[in-house]
Amino acid sequence: MDTPSPHQRSSPEHVAVVDIGATSIRMAIGEIAPSGKVRTLDTLSQAVSLGRDTFTDGSIRKSTIEECVHVLGSYRRKLAEYQITDPDRIRVVATSAVREARNRMSFIDRVYIATGFEIQPLDEAEVNRVTYLGVQRHLRADSVLASAKTMITEVGGGNTEVLLVQEGNVLLARTFRLGSLRLRKTLEAYRPPAGKVHQILRRQLKRNVDEISEQLSQMPPTKMIAMGGDIRFAAAQLLPNWRNQDSVTLPVSALEAFTNQLAELSEDRIVHRYHLSFPEAETIGLALLTNVMLAKAFDIDELLITNTNLRDGLLHEMARKDAWTDDFCRQIIRSAVSLGRKYDFDMTHATHVADLAKSLFEQLQTEHHLDSHYAVLLYVAALLHEIGAYISNRSMHKHSMYLIRHSEIFGLGKSNLLLVALVARYHRRASPQPNHEGYATLDRDLRVAVAKLAAILRVAVALDDSRSQRIRNIKCTIESSRLVIAIPRAEDLSLEQLALKQNGMLFEEVFGFPVLLRVARLTCVWHAERRQFELLADDRQKDPAAYRSSRKRSSTRLNQKRDASHRSAAYRQTFVSRRQHPASTLRGSDVQRNQTSNGQ
């Protein structure tokens, strides 16, 4: 597994990732070479009953918590053998079974006290991101897969992850509450007749698969990559030699026949015949049936089975050090644009504001001191700051926040999505307040980050208040405790100056200095024209007639620019004078009539 790393290591580094799932706790130990290449050294897996507890009672039983503590304690000792003790070299994540449990904080705290592991619950968007990261190399290696609409699925105990990818772009990323263990436990809660359990499960599963196929009906996939331990187990049974390869093709008809065979076996017989744990035997049939139904729903005859899993993606992420790669950021922005189109946003205006906000962010780096990933959050907030108009222009900023917060943007988890929603919410009207929904739940650093990004966004919105996109290039400097934004080749900035006066107070509150718009001086243009005269003089001896013609054209352009500059300056002076002395704007005859009527 080759992963380019921006941070070269001087020697190989041993790292580990632990995945706490619904039916098992798995660990992968890897070695990251100085070049960024990842090599798996060891893997461990132990069955647990987390999903059974959460999907049945909504919380994790004390006995299950202690069972997990025992397993993770043994993993800690294994890491000590590899001399992996630094917390920065260990990542422990949990998926739906822990994330949805009412007592998840008690579980996380108990594990930390007993083992020192800090568990990070991954939400659906983060799982999609890691899955995409892990499967990228397969897409790059196969030109047919890369060009086709490829559906990537992973059926877990709690959820089913679906990604639709074409030519490296994520067209859709969804998480469905369709998990093999969740479905079984939900059904068992209603205590159906024993003889009808399998029939009812199939019927319910078909309804869920129909929901997925309906969401993908506008862009049906033509290829399918199946991931997950259940599908890898089936491939190992049907194709015994496949583990010598990185991936293998499996006919859907063969998988369906094997699934039907498992359906005729009891869980005890599955355990004894295939040496699976009871939690795995309980869910294997439903997981395989889900893959079969998804493939048949889109008339797909073959599945590509890979050895890639969540832990591979996490190892790749650790190798990169920075998960926010250029490609990943492009996918986030692409997903945000798709969301904006859904709510009929003004794409031209939104994109221009986003570009201005990006330029401001980069030029003000020494003032805001924010990491580069905040630039992506600002860009997304700028793209979507007006989607609330789809509901109503009244309280549009609040509607924008609601829509963003309750939507899915590929690669952005709930915490980052909240930041984007808040920045969009504060693009106008009130400044951030401690009692505002969402903002009050943030810690101080995140509150400050939201305020800084919102202040920058307000300036960007003001710069395109005319919605004409006429201001494209800006240059920011700090002069006399003011932020001076120089706009080249602008004739009149009165509209933008008024908009900035109305919305620029937040910037001054956050950064401590006001914003001033200024037309960039044209002296550099005049010098350029004079330089053209000098260059033309070199050709004077060669072609005097052509020289005179070029000199005349250049002189005309120079005079036109000077006249435009003078007119712009005169107009701004008149505009300011009228605002300061309204009476002076009266015509001379009007002034004379007023004086006569007043007896002057």
C-alpha cells in the first residue's frame, strides 16, 4: 500500500489502529516507511456483544463493558511487545454500536481508566471519508472501475455505507440504518413466530434495499465494490486461493447460491462448520443477502471483493499525517455545490464570494492564525450561506444554518458541519451570542474560530454586494491600524463601501481594526505604458511608420485610463460631499429660489 506523505520520516514507524464495531473489536498493527508506504505487520480480532446490547436496549450492559475492557487490555499488552506506547501512534475508533448507546460516555471513560485508550466515536461522514481513502488505490489501478459509476458498499452490523464514485469524484455518499445485527434485533423485539422470521427479514430487507435503489435511480451504478468481513468470508469460501491477490471478482449468482445454503443452516451449525463466533454467525446471512439484493437491484452480475477495510483507511490517514489532502478538499467542495444546487442557490454569486473569502483567508493568515482546514470550512460556508432563501428570505441566515446542519456533505462530520452552519448563519445580522443555538455548545477555541471565519465571510459578501462579480483581485495590507483592501481598476466602490459599513462591524469586533476599501493606484499602469514606449523605441529604426502607429495607440490608452481615474475620483468626492452636505446637492436655481423664499 503506497501512500504519499508530505512529512518524510527518517526511519520506519510502527503504528496501530483499533476498530470497535458492533460484533467485534479488531486491531491492525502497521509499519509506515520513510517513503509513506504502509505495511501491515499483525491483525487481531475478538468477538463482542456491543451491537446486541445497543440495538436491543439502547445501552451497553456492564458485563459487556468489562468484556471490552478485557479485550482492549490484551491489545494494550500486544502493543507493548511492538514498543508502541506513544498515544500519537495509536488510534482507537468506535462506530454505530458505541456512538448510539445512551451510556457511551460511561463506556469511553471506563475504557480510558482501565487501558489508557482514548476512544473516538466516528460519525457516518467520517466513516465514508475513511472508506473512500482506503479504496482509492483500487480505483486508480483499474481504468474501467475509475471511469464507470462504481458503487462501494460495506454492510456492517449497524449501518450500510454506500458511496458512488466516478472518475475519482464522489457523486453520492450515504449511510443507511440497514445493518445485519440492527435488523435482526429490531425484528426480535416484536417476537414474530419462529417459522416466519426468515421470511419477514427478507421482506424488510427488500424494503430497505428499494429505498437505496430509489436514491440512486437518477445515476444507477454499473460496477460494485463490496467491502466488509462478511463478504470477505464468502469470497474465501468460494475462492480459496483469492487471499493471494489484493482483490478478486465474484459472480453474484455464486454468492446468492452460497447465501441460500447458509439460510438453511442454524447458527450452531454455522459456528461449527465455518469456525465463526456466535455474533458473526448471527449476522453473516443477512449481510450477504444485502449485498446480493443491492447487486441485483442494479443488474450487476459481478462484485469486486477487496481486502480493504476501515483499518486500512485509518492506517493510510496516519501515514499522511494530514487527512485534508487537496483531493479530499475537492470532494468536500463538490458535495457542497451539489447541496447548493438542490436548494437552487445562485452559483455564480456563491462561488465568487467563496473565492473572495479564500483570498481574504490566505492574505490575513498572520491575523487569524487558523489551520488550513478552516479555509475549506469557510469556502463551504460561503458557497451555502444563502441556501436558506429556498425556504424564505426572512431569517434567511437562520434557515441556511438549519439546512446545512441537517444535510450530508461528504467528508464533513457533525462537528465540522456545525461550524460551517454557524459561519453561514453569521454572514449577516446578529453577531455570535452565547445563547445562540449550537454556538453555546462550542469550546472557546471553536467559538473564536467561528467568529473569525464569519467576520471574513461578511467582508467577502460585501465585496460582491452588487452581484456583478466585478471585484476579482484584491490586495490586503494593514495600514495605521486599519485593514486596507486595494481594488485594482475599479471606477466606483460606493455600493461595496456602504455594504461594508453595514456588515463590517463584526470584523472590527473580532480583529480590532476597521476595514477600508481603496481603489488601487494606477501609477504602475502608467509606468507600464511608458515602458512600452521605451520598447517601441528600439524598433523605431526598423519600421518608423509602425512605431508611430503603436505610439499613438498606447498614448490614447494612457489618456483614457487617466481620464477614467479622474472621473472616478471626482465622482467619489461628489458622493461623499452629498452625504455630508445634502443641501449642497441642490441646483443653483433651487438654491436661489430657497433664498428668495426665505427673504435672503
